[in-house]
Amino acid sequence: LLARSHHEGAAVSQVALRQRGVALAMVVWFIAGMTLLVAGIVAVARQDSRMTQLHIARAEVVAAGDGAINLAMMERLQGYRSSGSGPLISESVQRLGEHAVTVRLYPANGFVDPNVASQEVLAVLFQVAVSIGAAEAQRLADNVVQWRNPPADSRNARRQRRRFDALEDLLRVDGITRGVLDGIRDYVVVGDWAAGSLNWSASPQQVMALLERLDPGQVDTVAGRRQNLVRTGEENYGQRQGSRAGGGSVYRADALVVYGGRTWMRRQWLSGGSSRASRLPWQVVRTEPPRVVQR
């Protein structure tokens, strides 16, 4: 009996130990599950906080950038002494509250219009802006020209020329990816309001790098022309006070806003002439979302 009682007691102890082990395991699993849940909640909260901060930053940049662009355009229409590369290209600093916003205004005809640019210009554009080889750049240029001028349809002998109505339309061309589009974004102008022909004297230094590849001998000529424009602009500064831009003038306005330790860009394309939606003597024909250009 004693042996049987001892055996039964040992069995009960083992069952109790197993139950305690199961309970302990359940507690451990519960703690682990709660830890994962809390970690997930914290991660979501951090993500929401970052998204909120991003939305606030974008709103601040849009407000400061758009306001500074309006002030810079008003100064330009009133006539002011341009800095940098001549009166066609101007730069000014506009202060809005705590923001000192740098605004650069460029004539639209200082950029490459892929609707009319030659294969040679397009090839150099892709090679310089996207940093790809000459053969691949030429292939992309050929594809753009072929897209603009598709072969005649068998049912219609007349060939229909196609246009890029927006920058994103270039993604329809074979070989042009989002990365290629982002690479050429600062070099091109696309829209039915674009001037078409390229005026190197109105091009920013970034676009002038294309001319250095295309025709290095013309670089000095264009530089001299720019210098003459600077002198002419300074001499006629007083006469241009109160002048207004022509109805067909189109500008690219880049507003650089420093916010949260980053430099953001707000870009607008502006056309001379008022619209029903605004009393300003110009109208916005394209607006690009703000983006970080320097961290």
C-alpha cells in the first residue's frame, strides 16, 4: 500500500508539474503576443507621426513656395535688376514669415521641348541628364521621334503626328521609365503652351551642358550674348519700371524652401495673361508637387 501510495503521489506531482509548465508556457506566449502587439501599435503610431509630419511639411512648402512665386512674378512684371545669367533668367529671395524662399524664374523657351527637338538634341539630353551610354541614349531619342511620327495606318494613308501634352506622356515611349523621366525633368518643357524652339540664351546653366556637347564652339557666343543681355537689362532698368509681361510669355518658377533641415522645391509653370479664376496678370498652367532636392 505504501508503495502504491508513493507511486500515485509521484504521478500526481508529475501532472501538477506538467500543468504548471503548460500554464507557464501560456503566460510566456501571452507576454510575447502582447509584446508583438504593442510593438506593432508603436510602429503604426510612428508611421502615422512621420506621415503627419510629411503632410505638414508639404503644406508649409506649398504655401511658402506659391506665395514667394507670386511675389517674384510681381517684381518681375514691375521691372527689377535681374541677377545671375541675364535679365531673361532671374533669382530673388522672398521672405514669408520665418521662411526665406529663393525663387528662380526661367523662360520656358530655355528648355528642350520633346515635341520638336531633333534626334541629336534628344540623344544628348538623355546622355547628359540620365547618365547613360551614347548608344542607349540614341535608342531612346529614336523612340521618341518614332512615337511623334508613327507610320501611316493601312486604312489611312495620312500620317497623324502625335504630341506629348504633359511630361508624363513620355512614359508611353518604349524604354522611357520613371527613372529616365525623373532624370530629364529639369531639362524639358512639355505642354501646348510651350514655346517650341530652344533659345540657348534663356537656358539655365544646367541645360547649357547640352550645348557644350552639341556645339562647344557656340558656348562662348551664347555667353557673350548673355553678357550683352545683362548690360542691356541694367541700362534699361529704370525704363522697365511698371512694365508688364507680354501675353504669350511663359516662365518656369522654382521656389526653394528650407523646412525641417531639408531643401524642398515647389515648381510652377506660369503663362502671361490673366484668367477668370485669378486677378493676377498671369495664370498657372502646370503645378508640380513639392519634392526634396537636398537633404
